[in-house]
Amino acid sequence: MAEIIRFSEVTDGPAEDSGRDIARTARRSVLVLLHGTMRALDDLGQEVELAAPATMQWWPGERVRYGTPSEGARWLLLEAPPRPHPEGFPVPGSRVVMTDEDGSPTWTGTVIMYMDTSPDGAGVDTVAVEIEGQGVGHFSPGRLVEVLEEPH
């Protein structure tokens, strides 16, 4: 289930509405362009031109940016509920420093989600983190040693 957080329409000529520009999002967000054109930031950080009908999706930790709609443009912005996370740990979308296999705080990454992978459902024992330059890995939450930035 998603929550509609914004419905917008441009009726008085081209708009300079910069839309939403957030350092990082803690939620999965989807822009649905119903009519017209608009610019948005894709998953590679490139600005692209969207033409309706179109969608753009952002995941926790990604920068959300859209704007400069054409005359008559209509769009929805939807957000999924925030993913749960254990108390005392950074929210999904946070940029963090992690320890490597030797215990040195050397990796920087983005928290994607927490999981309970135990056979008896004892509680969260794994965090999925996208390590910069290396991809996604699954780690013990105890390897998170510093929060660099939390999403909005």
C-alpha cells in the first residue's frame, strides 16, 4: 500500500516548480506522470525528460528530484510506508560506515533494509547494505559503526 503525498497540475503555462529535491529518501517513492512532460533524476543520477504516461521510481537512500513540468502536466507522487528497523539502528536510506572483515571501519554504504534470517524467527540478525563501488551485501547489524547521513 502506498500513500499519495502530492497531486499536482499545471494550468497557467509552463511552471518552474522544482518539485521535490531531497538529499535521500527513507521510503520507496514513485512519480506517476499522467499528462505532459517533466524532468526527473534517474537511478544513475542523470536528469531525464519524461513524457506521459510515465513513471519514475526511487528506492530508500536514493536522491529524489523532479520538476519543470510542461503546461497542463498532471502527476502523482506516491510513497510506500517506511520499512521497519530495529530501535537504535539507522533507518533504511541512511549512509553509514561499516567495518570490513578485520573490524576496521573502511566501507561506506547505504542501508537498504533489515531482515530476520534466523530459522526460529528470533529477531533481526542481518542488514542489507549497498557498499559504494561493491554492490549489495548482507551483514551483521553490529558492523554498522557510524551514521554519516540520515534520509528525510
